[in-house]
Amino acid sequence: MIGPEGRKRSGIPEGLVRVSAGIESVEDLWADLQQALARAVAVGA
């Protein structure tokens, strides 16, 4: 994981969300994305 200064040096904006998906069912991908976003909202609150 890159910290705030590393992101700034690399030109990666603060609000960027990286999504990496493999060969999975759409339902699994959707569930994983929902879970990750729920955690992100909880941490940001």
C-alpha cells in the first residue's frame, strides 16, 4: 500500500478507487465490491 506522500509523488489522486477483478461470477464480484465500499464508508465516517 502506498501512503499519501507516495501517491502524491506518483500522481495518484486521493479519491482513486482501484478495482482488480479476475474470472469470477458477477454475483461474487458485486458482493465483494459492496463489502469493500461499505468498509470504506465506515472507515471514512
